[in-house]
Amino acid sequence: MEADPKTKSAAAQVNHGSLPGLYVHVPFCRGKCAYCDFYSVGDLSLIPAWRKAVEQEILYHAGTFAPFDSLYLGGGTPSVLAEADLAALMEAIHRHFSLGPASEITMEINPEDADFEKLHGYRRLGINRLSIGVQSFDDEELRFLGRRHNARQAQKALLWARAAGFDNLNLDLIYGLPGQTLTGWEKTLAAALAFRPEHLSCYQLTVEPGTALARRTSGRPLVSEEKEREFFLFTGEYLEGAGFFHYEISNFARGEGNYCRHNLKYWQRQPYLGLGPAAHSFDGRKRWWNHRSLADWLEALNRGELPAAGEEVLTPEQVRLERLLLGFRTKRGVEFGHLAGDRWQENLADLASRGWLKVEEGRAVPTLQGYLLADRLPLYFT
């Protein structure tokens, strides 16, 4: 069914110095990890209905965004898709959207889904960057997290990814588990570096409401704030010593060319289009989000409507504050022009003297210590 032009997105082509990004949420998992609060469902029989609905959602947005230069398939677990479903999705994207040959095309995968033939199939479909949910190379830690793979499977997945021709790999890792030591975490980092990944995402384990981990711990923090601080500083120092750029609080790259192009769009308030349940979009002015329910999302599309659950347009002051919140999370920092308050220059000098910020070419840039205070730094410039 062709989309009714009256119900199409109001997103206009915009030019903010970078092309928009495209995100597709694959909301299927074989099981829920203990710590995960991302939206997902376990009924894989719904994949065909989801795929057809994504193609319908694509039709609504065709022609409303400038050409994309990044595509991110996230989840959920995109690697649960059969190759035929993934191929049909990619064909629909290329048929209705402009995605150039130099685009970054990322797919999240879990190690237990990987084998050489499957990974080689991803390469044939044009996927050129993998984000692999390793989380740990310690089997006991993996069991605590509720992961369905073991360390050996993670190692095999990385070897197969290289053999299949992937030269842009991200590994997701988690630290701050109960009883974990810095020595144990260092072993995980060393095991990851042995595969020479281009990118690492290192996350502090947090207890999110409604998760199995929250029920297991009654929502209590797993480690002390001091321990969290130790792990964070150790991670930054260790990976910077190994030649990585700590370009965002949780993200490290071997060089600027290995930054995740798609995620930069979120942190720099650049346009992006999100498809699938729970996906978010931003056209440079308006932000909207889809129903966080596969059933509600499908129902809206079956009625011939956009599956948006809500939208917002920020005031100029809200935009400025958001730039502060996002900018202080990144190595790029915040331009002086976005700083405000009667004492902003004095506050900047004070924060620099404390070693939390540094001044670089008209920007206030967080240090490693400053990253620890990223959520508080905007308060000094309001």
C-alpha cells in the first residue's frame, strides 16, 4: 500500500554540515539479559510482520530526509534475523532511501549467533561494521549477566568476523560487576585488545528499574561510587595508554576515523530517522518517538498512520542546555558560544584549575576527571 502523502512525516531536508543517519530497531531477542532495559520481545514468529511493517514505515519517510551516510541496525538482537529477512530489509532501504557507497553500515550481533557463513553473508549485504555484544571474556561474569554465550564463543565470533572481511569492529564490554576486581577487568580489556578492535564501548553495569537484575538486587547499587570511579578512571587511562581516543564517556576508538559515525549524530544533535518500535527520530527541529510496543506500532501502521507516540520541539534555551549535556559527554566539548551565566568565564577558569575542563580553540573540553562530572558541568553555565 502506498503511503498517503497527507500522513507523511513533516521532516524536511536539512543540512547541518553532516548527512542524516538511519536507525532500524530490531526488537527481537531469544531471551532477556538480566541487566537489559532496551525494548524487545521474545516471539520470533512476529519477525515477518515486523519486516513488512518496517517496509511500510520506510514508504512514509521516503524523500523526506537528505541522503543518509550511516545505517545502524540495533536491538534487541538483529543477528536473530534470517538472512532472507535481513536481505529483504536491506533491499527495501536501498530502494527507497539514498545510502552512498561510503556509508557506515553497522549491525549489532551476539556471539552465539555468529558463524563464518552468516558473517560472510552480512558482508555480501553491504554491512561494513559489526558491534559485537561480548560484555566479558569471563564465563562466570557472563552467567551473572544472563548472557547466552561463553568466552570461547566470543573469541570464535571475533576470529570469524575478521576472516569474513570485517575491518571495523566494535566490542561492547561491561564493568562494575559485584566482586569484580580491577585485575579481572584488566584481563577482559587485554583479551579484547588481543583482537585489535577498531572501537570499544565500555559501560558501567547499572541496575535499571524493571529488569531481572533489579528484582534480584531489590534495586540496590552493585558497587560503591568510589569503586565506580576507580573502574572508570582505570578504563580511560588503560585504553588511552593502548592508543585509543576516549572520544565519548563510554566510547573509545583507535583513531578519529574509527569513531562511530552514526552515534556522533546523536551527541552532536544532527538529524536521524528511526524505524521500528521504540525508535526515535530528529529532523533538526522536531524530535519524535515511536510506540514502545510492537503491537501498538504494528496497529498504527496497519491503520495507515505513522506509529509515533509523541513529539517535541525544544525552545532555544532547551536546545542550548541539551548541547551542554551532550557536549560535556564528548571529547569535542562545548563551544564558548553555548556557555551562559553571569560568571561563566570565571566558572570555566575555576573548572580548568580543578582539572575538570580544558580550553581548546574556543571550546570547553572535559578531561578524564571531567567526564565523571559530565551531568553536573552544565549547572556552571546556566
